[in-house]
Amino acid sequence: MKAFEVNYSCAPVFNDTAVDVAFAKDEEEANAKFTNGKSLFSDYNAGLRNVIFKRIPFLDDCEKLTLMKKVEKLITEGSWCWTFGGDALAFYSPLTDKQLKKFEKMWIEEYGSELVCE
């Protein structure tokens, strides 16, 4: 499946934006999945204003990867940032092998597993 980055304004402040990922055959299906809470981070869908979809080919056909591995690709290839404990520890591209191992260790400590998403 194709991967789509979803940028949207979230409540309560219109200027605040959030980012998600939806896997779908096209943008229309990505929109439907996102709207129905079937996106990668669906727990964070606080609002559905100014939704913009952008193709992220580096994540195509990766829907079967664990959530941790998807996030690693988002960091290393998509320039995302992932934090643990608020902003106390942030991981962003480029990650060295040592930083990647630390990220994986912290992920397991925080979430208990790599969390396989289906």
C-alpha cells in the first residue's frame, strides 16, 4: 500500500498541527481511513480541520512492520522527531547506530514491545 503523511489542524488551537500516517491505495482511501481512525496514530486525531495529505514513498509497503520500525523510518527517512518523557529526550534524523539502539531500548521500556500494527 502507499503511505500518506497526514497533516491537520487540531483542537483547541487552530494553529496547532498534528501529523499522522495512513496506508491506502490512493488519497481518497487514505482520507477515509484517517477520518475513521484507521491511521498509524489514530489516538491523536483531535480535530479534522485543514487536512493535507502528502505521499511518503519511503514508507510504501511497510504497513506490516512493527510500529517501532515504522517510526524509525519516519525519523531516519522522513525527518520526524520522536520524544520520550516530554521533550526530555528527542530522537531526530540522522540517527547513528548507537542512537538507534538507544531509541529501540527506550521504545521497549516506554511501550513494552515493538507493537505490531495490523
